[in-house]
Amino acid sequence: MLSVIYVSVADPLIGEQDIAALLVQARRNNQRDALTGALIFNGHNFLQLLEGPGDKVDACLAVIRNDPRHSGMVEVRRREIAERAFAEWTMLYDPEFRSHDDDLAQVVARGRLDPQDALMMENFIALGRRTRPAD
């Protein structure tokens, strides 16, 4: 089984409706293809962890690369895994991830999420919560 984490730059015009549509499509396709994972949007960028059969993950990533709702997709981690970290979710997501902090903490506590993956995700979430100083 394969786990891939990527980051990308969201289209500056992306809105909540766009993300909702993306999630409906992703969850349907992920269920069909036996993929699981988590998507985090920090207001400017996406980070996604996608896991499942290697051929299905790679096919999904090929589609994602061509999605106009983001650009500059870069894989930051690719590795073989024995067990899914996000087995319960076809795509875990919540705006700013606030209400799923406990879900992420539980995945970490159960030892299913690799510590390096957890650190990347936690830092990415924290970056989105930083307030910018007024000009």
C-alpha cells in the first residue's frame, strides 16, 4: 500500500462551494478506488495525504495534477505503508481543520500516523491559523 503527501497552491478565487464540490467528487472516487486520506486547506494552500493501492493512488494523483483549482503540486513524501492512517475516512476534511483536531490527535495517539506525517500536517494547519499583521 502507498501513502503520498503533496502540497499545492490553491486558485486564489477558490471558494467554499468549490471545495465542497471537490470533496463530493473525491469521496465518491476514493470509495470506488479504495483510497483514504485527509485534505487540509489553510486558506492559500492544500496539503493532502492519500493512501491505498499504489496503482490507484498514482492514477488519482495524475487526475489531481490536472485540476485547475490548484497549481504547483509537489509531492513532499511518498512511502510504502503496511497500515492506513485514515482508514475511517474516504477524505477527512473540515474548514481550517478545527473540528477535526481531535480526529487527527486520535489517529496520532493510536500510532497509525507516522510521526513525520503528523508533524507536517500539524505545522501546515498551524500556518493557516497564523494571523497576518495589519498593514
